[in-house]
Amino acid sequence: MYERKNPVSKIVSDLLGKKTGKVLGSLLNVFNRSYLVYLFNSLFKSSTKFVVGGDIYNYFVHRYNYTWLNERTVELPIFKAFLNARKGNILEVGNVYSHYYRNEYEILDKYEHGTNVVNEDIIDYSPGKKYDTIFSISTLEHVGLDEAIVEAGKVRKALLHMQSMLSPKGIIMFSFPVGYNPELDNMLFNENLFENVICLAKVPSTNNWKEVRVQEMKDFKFDRDTFTSNGVVIVKSTSTSI
């Protein structure tokens, strides 16, 4: 799993480079991640609701990775509701869920160590059994991209391999931020590869999120200064739909 950037180190870097505008932006970023802002969001944002496909969810607020500022605030309640309804063998690709909820599922993460975590590349993983559910929360965008050896096409291989590990009626559910991985963006916007898609866009003026159509996010950029997304996609697929 990959963590959010440290905003303090960003301020130091900008000061050394004498980028006044970026320094002010970085200072605001630090304030937005402060304990005071966390308490405010815990009291108010966590009781605020958003709607996806007619279903109502509460925004999720947690100090780890400052969820009130990024896509985790909508991803986690959606994934939690999905997982609550799933039974059988369940695998998480990328150790994310356990940082926020009690996780008794099997976890596959190439880099991060922890309880029930298998450190292996998704491409090479051979569990010797099938899964009824495989899920991944904003992790696949890093596959083949944020690795020692950049490998074009690896994220597609990862998805196909995950598909091969599904039981006959199994489901994969995964999310990724728009504008981060060109290959995933191409699968979404140009290849129309994903059938069951939820698209959520951040509303900058309120820091809330709303459901939008796929093509409305085509020009969205990933904010690499704050390492946050302006749009996130959640995909559900079966063993035959990718």
C-alpha cells in the first residue's frame, strides 16, 4: 500500500525553492490535516450523507491518511456495505481496509507487513483456491507504475489474474483515482472495459462528493501535491466481465 505524502516536507521543499504561492498552499494543507480539523469533521462531516445509485451512506472520517480530504471518505463506506453482504473466501489486494476497520479477510500486499498479510506480487500469487470476493481500494493504480521496474500493461495482467482467482459466481470490486494511471484511465474512457461502474467527483467548494457520469471525469487531474483525487471510480466485475 502507498501512504499520502507528508505536507511538512512539502513546505520545506517549497521554501527552499522560494515558491511563495506553493508555501501558502502547503500551509493550508497542513492546517486541513490538523487535529482541530479532524475533530470538526468527526462531529459534522461524519453525520453528513451522500447518495450513490439510490443508496445512502455517511461520509467516513478517520485520522489515518486524513480521509476527510480524499477519496477514502466515500470509498470506505461503500466497500464496507458491500463486504457486509459477502460470504465465503474473501481476499483484499493492497492492505487498506485493516487501517480503518477490523479485517478478518486474507490480505495480499507486495510491500506492507502486517497481520494476515501475504507479501507477494499479485501477478505471481497462486493461493491454490478460488475466492468468492476479491476487493481492492485505490491500490491497482500503483501496479506496474510505482515499482522499482515500471512495466507497461501490468495492471491489466493483475486484473485478469484476479479474475482467474474468482469462484464461478465470484465478484471483484476495486476502486482507483482518475488521472493517476494512464492505463486504467484508457480502459475506462476509451476501451469501455468496465461494465458496472460508479463514478464520484469531488465538489471543491464543499469538499463533498457527488455521483457523475463516466465521461464527466475524462479531464480530471490527480493532485500530486496533496496526493488526492478529484474523481474516483468503483468497479464491480465477475469472472467474465473484464
